[in-house]
Amino acid sequence: MNAPARPVRGPDADDVATERPRADSRRTRWLLLALLTTGVCVELVLRSDMGGMAGAGTILALAVVLLVSGEVTNRPAQVLLGLAPLMAVFLVVRASEWLLVLNAMAALGLLGVAALLARRGDLLDLAVSRLVARAVTLVPGAVYSPLRLMDRLAVLAPLAPGNRDQLRSVMRGVGLAVPLLAVLGLLLASADAVFASFFSLPLDPGPWLGDAVGVMFGIWVGCALLWAAVGGGDGELDPSDEGALGRPLGATEVTVVLGGLVGVYGLFAVAQLVAARAGDTYILETTGLTAAEHARSGFFQLLWAAGITLVVLLGIHRLAGREVAARRSVAVLNGAAAALTMAVVAVAISRLGLYEDAFGLTMLRVLSTIFAWWLGVVFVAVGIYLVVPWRRTWWPAAVAATGLATLVVVNLMNPERVVAEHNIARTLDGRPVDVAYLAELSDDAVPVLAASLDELPVELRDDVEAVICDTWRPAYADEWFAANRAERAAAKVRDEICV
């Protein structure tokens, strides 16, 4: 008796499920190779210029990044993707700087439009306003583009599905935290030499460190272009979009980023304590700066760091959602990050005060100090918003209200009067005053300068009087339609003093 014929077995669901990760793994490897090639080409461009093989290779590598990602499925976008390397050929053929810039802009523009039309859109029905709107909405996403790269890296790990998901969360957090902490670390290191001394290496990193930074920058450019292709279908930044972020930010990613922020700012606080306790000798031996030079440096870098941190805290809160933000651990990290950043703002205000005491006031220094105080108030409001769960998003209104109130106070205090009073008071203490800068002030400062003439030293009195009398006034200043209280008050003073 013959055995029954065994039926031919086709590919079942398990085979398909097994084959799909293999295909994704191969695509990820090619994508990583293309991104690394992009980084190397960008580093070579930074060494030379956009012309030559390095510039053409950068355009070609970016095109390959979009091609192997599998995100460019729209036929018009594919056509543009093929045209970009052809335009890049002229970077090798021509040497004119005019043509170099135009050819580079054309090739990069083709890549950018191809990314924005990656999934849908037609070149014959292309609304410029919609294209610009897509580009603008994707700008913040470029900051978060390393998340997708790290997400794809985690897929390559030979782990069980549950462990791989956890690794994905950690690596996504690292992908977001590392560029952020690198920027903040460089700002804080340039602002504070004691903090920078914590990272001094016993070996000279040599030129390879700059090369590594250039390669990483090139990889980030490729990731940003890939982000544009992923989000180019809808042109909207939606935290729940599985394609744009891979998946929404979870508690692990948020903890990694916020923990890194707390660590960096905590180390900066330690640097301030070390500098205060160790004394002038330690600062001089460690940094080569005197205590006064150290205390008067880094104001603007600290404000930049604080501003970046504010954007990051609010951005993470938006991308993570209320459920993750409501966790106690996340709330504690948010509060700690906000508190430490406020301490950085306080250090910045203190340093600018010492700088003003040494060199006098300018409008830039006055307004920067006021901005720093307002930024501290904003951090208080945002810290409360992030730590306490709220049903309503009230922080934009609070920030706008405090900004408006601050502007009203600034108008009432008359900052140019404050600048003039402070600098004139310095002369009475025997310290120098920049008369040329006083001449740059407007009529708001004229009454104060006139009131100080009798108290000024003889050698300065004529210079200040010249500042009052030689201030330029428009020909229509006395007309009724140009009425201005400050200008009328200054004109009255000039009638009394000037010949």
C-alpha cells in the first residue's frame, strides 16, 4: 500500500515573521554603512570645501541613505533622488566659487525636496506654502533624529523580544542624550575653566578628536535627512507617530535624558563649590586664570545652556506625554533639572554683576541681566508645571505674562538712565568711564548726564557736555507728529546748557 503523498507546504506565518526581521537587519546594516560614509565625507568637506570629490561624495552618500532606508516610495521623490548625484558631478568638474555654491545648493535642495515628498506628493501639483510648512514643522524633529538610528541599532542585537525592547528604550535615550549633553558640556566647559578641568585628559587627543566630531556631525546630517523622509508623508510632528519616532518616548528614554542633565549640572555645581572652597591658588594652578578672571567669564554660555535646557525639558514633556510625565521618578528628575538650571542662571547673574562692577554698564549687559532674571522666573513656572500634574497647559500663558510684565518694568525703570547713572558714579569713585559709549545713548540718558555735570571732574565735564549737545536729532524732531516725552525733556536740557 502506497503511502499518501505529502502535501507541498508553502511559507507560513512563522516563516514570514522570521524573514521580515532578517530583511530589516540587512537594510539597517546598509543604512549604517551609508551614514558612516556620509560622516566621513562631511569630515573631508569640513577640511577643504564643498567642491571636489568630498562634496560630491557627501551628496551621493546622503542619496544612498534615503535610498536604502526604504522610506522613499513616491515616484517623483525617487526621480529627485536620482538627479541630486548628477548635479553633484559639477562639484568635481567646475572650480568657480559662484558655481560651487549654486551647484551645492541645487543638489542639497533636490535631496531635501525628495525627503519631504518621500511618501506622497506630486511635482506638478506642489504647493510651495505646504512644502515650507512641512519643512518648518520638521525642524524640531532634526534634533531627535538620532533616536531612529539608535532604535535601528538595537534591532541588530541578538536578544529575546522583551530584552530587545528594553535595549531599544535605553539606546533611544542615549541617542537623544549624548548630542544634548555634548553641547551643554561644551558650553559649560567654555564658561567655567574649573568645570573644564574635570575633563582634562592625560593624553593629547590630537587632531583625531576634531575628525571624530566632524564624522558625528555628518552622521547627524544624514539622520536629520532620514527624519525628513519619515515625517515627510504628513508633515506633522506627532508623538504617537510610530514612523516618526519609532515609538513615543517612554519612561526609560526620559529617565536617561533627564538623568544626564542632572548629572552634568550637578557636576557643574560641584565645580562651583570646589572653586569657592579651594581658593584663588587652586583656580590659578588649575585653570591659569585669576579668581577675578574666572568669576567674570562665561555669562553668555551659561545663558545659552539654560535656554537649551528649557527647550529640552518642554520638548521631552511634549513627546513623552502626560502618562510618563506623571510618574514620580520623572517628576523628581524634572524638578532637579529645573532647580540645577536655575542655579546656573544664578551663577550667570552673579558673574555679570562682577563684570559690570569691573568694566561698567552697557545696554547689552543691563538687558542681559534682566533677561537672566526673567529666565529664572520662567524656570520656576516651568518647573512647577513639570513636577505637578495639570490638566491644562498653562505655562505658555504664564511665560507670556511674565515677559510682558518684565517689559513694562524695564520701560518704567528707563535702562539708559540706569546705565548713565552707574557709569557716572564710577567716575566719582575715580574709575574710568567710556565717554564714547555715553554718546551712543539716546535722549533717555540726557537729563541724568546734565544733572551730573557739576559733580564731574573738570577734565570730564567738557566731554560729557559735548555728548549732551552734539547728539544727533532728526530735522522733524520738533514737529507735533513726532512728539516724544524723552526727546522734549532732552531738548529742554540742551536749551539750558548748550550754546
